[in-house]
Amino acid sequence: KQTAEYSTSSSDDEFESKPSLKYKAKRSLRRKRKLEKDTKQLIKQEELKRLHKAQAVQRQLEELEERQRALEIFGVQLERELRGESGSGTQDETQMLHEWFELVLEKNKLMRYESELLIVAQELELEDHQSRLEQKLREKMAIDGKSNLKDEMDLNEEDEI
């Protein structure tokens, strides 16, 4: 009788442990899916931030180009006056030379700023490329659990990334 009770209780224990293992597996799978979803959402937010920043840089570059064109036009007029080609001798030559040097300084300042903006744009491109490579690597490594599905080409591509 005791042996029968013992076997009955052990089979009850096995029955009770199986659902808890299933529950743990389901919970683990839910966590994994939630983590993947959160990661994808974070990647999307980072992409949007880079896009907004790139658009702002593009607008600044366009405004900078406009200012450079205006300075160029003013510079051409000032140069003509300095050479005496315009015929309007109303300004003092020293005043015109002062304006000319200020114009050159402003133009150099704008060129430095343009260089900085181009560096920021290149940095954004590199960040975007890095993000895409990281996502591709995650996808390749996700297949790792199913190693029999990975072939030599997949392994080489993963190493290359």
C-alpha cells in the first residue's frame, strides 16, 4: 500500500512539475519577445533622431549656401569699387578695404562652419551604417540557436559583419 501511494505521489509530482516547466518556458519566450520588441523600438527611435538631425544639418547647409552667395555678390561689387570700375567714388578706400577684410573673414568663418556641418553629416551616415550592420548581425546571430540551419556562407557573413 505504501509503495502504491509512493508511486502515485511521485507521478503527481511529475505532473505538477511539467506545467511549471511549460509556464517557465512560455514566460521566458514572452520576455525574449518583449526584449526584441523593445530593441526594435529603440532602434527605430534612434533612426528617427538621426533622420531629424540630418534634416536639420541639410537645412543649415542650404542656409549657409545662401549666405555665401550673398557674400559673393557683395564681394564682387566691393572689388569693382576698389578697382574703380563702378564709377561711384563715394566711399573712402580705407573703408572699402576694411569692408573687404571683414567680408573675407566672414567667408572663412562660413567655410569652417560648412566643414563642421559636413563632418556631422558624415558622422550621421556612419552611425546609420553601423546601426544597420548591428541589426544584420543580430539577425544572423538569432539563427545561432538553430545551428543546423546555418551554412558556411552564413557563418562567413556573420564573421565579416
